Amino acid sequence: MTSDAYMATLLEYDTSKGGDKIIGVKDLKLSLAESYEANAAGTEYTFKLRKGVKSQYGNELKADDVIYSFQRMLSTPTSLQAGVLLPTANVNKEKPWEKVDDYTLKYRLNKPSAVSLSILAYPILGILDSTEVKKHATTDDPWAAKWLKDHTAGFGPYQLKSFNPGQEVRLEQNPNYFDTKPYFKEIVLKAVPEGSSRAQLLMSGDVDMISEPPIDQLKKIDASSRAKVSKQPDSNRHNLSVNMADPALGKPEVRHAISHAINRDAIVSSIYQGYAKPAYTPMSSVLFDNQPELGKYDPELAKQELAAAGYPNGLDIELSFSTERPGPYAENLGRLIQADLAKVGVKASLKAVPSVADFEGAVSAKKLQSYLYTERPSQPDIGFALYLYLFKGSSLNKSGYSNPELDRLTQQALGLAPGAERDAVVGQALKVVAEGEPIISLVEVPDLAGVAKDLKGFVALPTGGAMFQELSRG
């Protein structure tokens, strides 16, 4: 169930900053928080909560709700909140929040952080009505996880009306919402797994918005009378990922060779129909300027690099894919890559993994030699992205890449506030990434959504989705 609509957060992303650039980690506005200020060291923020904010159950927002919500997040060490978001923001796990009074708290960090505030705008760090949630806790379920599976208890603009697992979620306005009342009284979220069916529902006017519109339907959507394709900046990249434990693919020279063998421009025009652009930098180009250049199409150079790596006659690899990620066009993408690699002596056999669960399980267990995949950091920050996919201790480092120098630089970047010193450290880290090219990035894909032409206010959030309370019909 989406949390964007019913979980209000202390801060929100300021969608007025969107448009021709991705909404950044500094593009924030107040929400449940009335104000905040940092200490001189950037390691502690004093937050003032709005007074009179009530949940759907009529309970007023207090400091205890913030403390409880974070304690609940930290109770599961492997959760996205406890395992990734809070650590990368250098939040003090022992006592992230200190209560001053009912409406004042101190937000405590171990070190400064570029994302310490932006993570507070992520809906999964929304604040729960602890008074209500505690009523449903049991000895076996102290955090009321079972009850929250099909109930809402937030301070957001909407509340749950009905929930049909795997089929439909209906949200209705929260009568106690503290901010401007949303335009739409009800939001209906339908599960329609088949992409072309989603596109048809949109073009026929049966729905107002679809996520992940099929690539082969984009031009039809744009040409339709009722709908259009929303194309907004994003840090999303589609990659050819490899297993670092593999004797051949573990060599940077081999990865460089494969990268130079792939014609990214052809992939963009044929597979993505011009709705993406080639990925020629170590990390998403929207996150950091002046990155080293990678991946220039040069088959002859690729052959030389293979020979230098000890494979003058090429090598055989297995390339796995799932139609769920990066999408239903994964096989066609694999075939283009297969043809490019064959020209330099790399024979790639394609392997479809029909089950999404099996595919993701194999990726996490590092059982695949190479595979098509995606990366989209929820925080639009270069330090966060470096940690997420390449830091040795990150649970999302799916390739098994390990470089002590990169780990050191990444940790250093995560402990610095934005500025020239941090940019210099990030620049060094990107050089390390360029030398190793642990992830062979193929294309950069904007945030693509299908929306009704009369739907107003849709701005893509860096965390995914949109703010339903800002939508209206024009």
C-alpha cells in the first residue's frame, strides 16, 4: 500500500523546485514541522512541531509520536529505514530524537550529512499516531505490524477506506488533515500488472494516471486525445550488472571491454524510442557534474582490452534478465547487447528468469554471472548513491564490489555537509569508480508516467510517486 498519501512527514519535497531538473536534497519545505534550526556543527537540529495537527482518529501530534515512529523503524535492523536511510544520514541510532517538550525535539546526528533532512521527506519515514497504534499492539506483535498491514494511522491528507489485497486500495480524505483540503475526495489505486492494459485504461479515460507505461506504448499515449506522457528528470539508470566473484567479469579490463562494445545510442533509439539517453558517466549525470566519461562505443578498443585481460579469443558469459526489471523489453535489450558483444568475441547466452522472486533472490545471493538491472537512489545525492550500490557494507551492493579506497571516500563524503570539500572527495571517488567500472551502465531513464491531459499538479518525486494532495483536474 502506498504511503505517500496517508503518511505525513516532518518535511516534504518542494515540488515547485521540479520541472527541468530533479528535485534535490535541498528542495524541502515544512510539513508536520513548523520550523527547524541546526547547531553550528551541523550535528543537531531543533524541530518545532505544528500545534493542533490531528490524525484521522483525532489524536494530536506530539513529540512522543515522532520518537515512537523512529523507535519502530529501528526495531527492524534490516528495514530500508534502519539499514540504509538512517545510517547514510549519520543519524544517532541509539537516540535519534530527544524530547524537549510536547512540541519540541532535537534531531541528533553522529556527523553532518547532506541527506539528514531529505530523508525526513521520504514517506516511509512518516509519523504514526502512536496513541492509536499502541492500542493494537500485542505481546507477540509489539509494534502492531499486523494491524498496520490493512489500517492507516498517519497525519496525512488521506486515510484508508478499503483494501483488497492484490486488487485495489481506496483512500478517502482525512477530515482532520491540517493543511489545504485535497481536490480529490477519493483516490483509487488499482493493481494492473500488464503494461499494455494499463496504457489502454489511461487512453480510454478509465484512469487518470499509470506508473511505468510500456516503452512501446509511449508514442501511442502521446498521440492519444485523452492522455500524455509525463517525462521528468530522474536518477534512474538501467545497467548490465556483473558478479565480481566471476574470474573473467571480476577483472576491470573485461568490464571496460564489454562497456566499449555496447552501442548505447542504438539501444536508446531502438529499445527506448528516444525516451532515454546513453549513460556515459560512473553515476547518474543528474546527481553530479563533471564526471569522468565511460562507455564510448569502440569495438576495436574493446578487442584490445579483452586481449590485454588474457582473452584474445573472447569468452562466454551468461546474461540473465527479468521482464519485471528493467521491464517487458528486457529480452530485446538483451538481444541487442548479445549482438554487440558477439562482434568483439564475447558470446553471451541469454537466460530468462520468469519468476520475479527467483530473479531477485538470485541477484541478492550473487548467483548470476551477469544480468540486466536498474538503480534508482531514493535520495538524489551522489554520496548516497555511491554508498547504496558500491559500498562494501551496503545491502544493495548486489555485485559484491569491494574497494577499500572507495569505501573510505564514500564514508568521508557521507560525513561532510554540501560544499567544495565534499565535491572534491566525491570527485576522487568517481575516479575510482571510473577505473573499476563495477556497474556497466547502459541508459539514463527519466521518470516516465502516463497522465490524463486534464490532470494538473503531477510532479515526480525523487522517492517515486507523486503528492496526491497536489493533484487537481484542470
